[in-house]
Amino acid sequence: MNAGHRRNRKGEGPRLRDDLLDAVTELLARSGDAGAVTIRAVAARAGVSPPAVYLHFPDRDSLLRTAIGRRFDEFSARLTAVTGGADPDADVLAAAHAYVAFGQAEPGTYRALFSTVDAGPGGLGLSDVDVHPGASALAQLVDLVTAALDARADRRDPWVVTVQLWTALHGLVDLSITKPEIPWPDPHIATDDLVHRLGLAPDLR
């Protein structure tokens, strides 16, 4: 094999970068605390020495922001893939189902994004003008809810309704992850019901 086309082994090149980002997600999922993400801990998780981390990231905050940003991009892509149709109600419902499906398929990643302590601007080392990695995903939900409310001339505050939707979906997902011994209702039916109760979709029963 030509040296220029040699695949990167563990601990080098682009593969190392991916391994480091995956290690951050795993640490967040396991600890639930952004404070657990240190250069030493990430290096140990990825199976490399701490100096190797600096080949790809200048500091711990940059590493943490990049890892969280990548995962939020994946989450946003799930929402984008099922929305953009002509019916705002259908878009909200589809996004809600995509949200729940993401949490079920990627419980560790979900908890890293939505249940991590100290992952706000301060914990990520953001300045007053920096944008949080999850801001675009939240804006996506707000836009979907706003369109659904506008379509029916509903004068409720879109932000308030978005928060109601988000907290309901988060409770459904996070509790099912952390309390698997409880006989939770079918997530598809539960999602349909909560979206309907928020007045964002027709009664589907």
C-alpha cells in the first residue's frame, strides 16, 4: 500500500481526533459532569498519552466544545431529515419523534448533551460573544413550534411552548434511560399524546 494512502492506526491522524472526541462523549455520559473531562482523563480513555491530545486541540475547553458541537450537529441532522414539509404540525410531530428516537438509539450521547452538569457557557469556556454548540438545535425547535403556532393563529409565546415541549420530551427520554425498570408507556404513543396536549398536532387517536 502506498504510504500516502496508509490508513491511520489508533493513536494517530484523523482517527486519533475521532477517538478523542468519542472519549469526551463517553466521559460525559458516564459522569454527567463536564468537570470530569480533563486532558488526562480523555487521553486515558482514548489510550494515548496526554501530550497526544494537544496535536489536535489547543486546550481542554476547545476539545470539550468540539465534542459537544459534533454531537449536537448529529442531533440537528436527525431533526432536519424529518422536517421541512408543507404541514407545520406534521413537522413538529416528526421532530418530536426524532428527538425521542435519538435518545433511545444513543442514550449515552443524549445524556452527554442534555443531562450534563456544568456544560453551559462557563463550563465550556465561552466568552460573552461565543455561541453555545447547542444553540442552533434549540433554535431549530423554536422555529418549528413558531411555524405551527402561526399556522393556526395561536398567540401563545413560541418560546414558552418550545420549553414545554422540550421539557416533556426530555423527561420521557431521560427517565426511560435512568429508570429502565419502570414500565414506561410506548414512546411513540406517549410522544403523539404530549404533542397533541400542547396543541401542536391534531388528535391522532
